[in-house]
Amino acid sequence: MVGRVADEVILSADERSFLEAQIRRHKAPRSLSDRCRMILLCAEGLQSKEVGARLGVHEHTVGKWRRRFVKDRIEGLTDEYRPGRPRTVSD
């Protein structure tokens, strides 16, 4: 029985340098740097299970970010707008 084939992640030089820079940045949000790590490991040809095991996340989480990156590239790694009550306290 064969499962679904994961989307192949192919990075341009600019995308790779951006992802690596985000991992090294101290002020980058943790969520973004984790997503960048996932994409870099996926670009090495690893399966979602292997990436998840290395980073301590579920394989479905890796698959979600892989699909979003393939679809929207770098912009797909940012958080999407969440509906709900508007903020009452600013940053």
C-alpha cells in the first residue's frame, strides 16, 4: 500500500538564503524559524515523518507547511489572518 506522494520542495538560491537567515536571526519568531527548518529539511528530500521526528513535531504539521510553501512560497510561511474579535490592546 502506497501513501500519498508529498509535494517536492525545490528552493531557489534566494529562498534558501532567506530561510537560513531566519533560522540564525535571534529576533525572528520561534514559529517562523521552526517552519524554515522544516522547509529546509524537506528540500533535502526527507519525508514528513523524518522531518517531524528530527524537529519534534507531528508529520501532519510538516505536511501542512510543505503544502503552503509549495503553493505560496515564502509568503506561505506566515500566519494567516484569524477571524474573531478585534484586538483591544495594541502591541
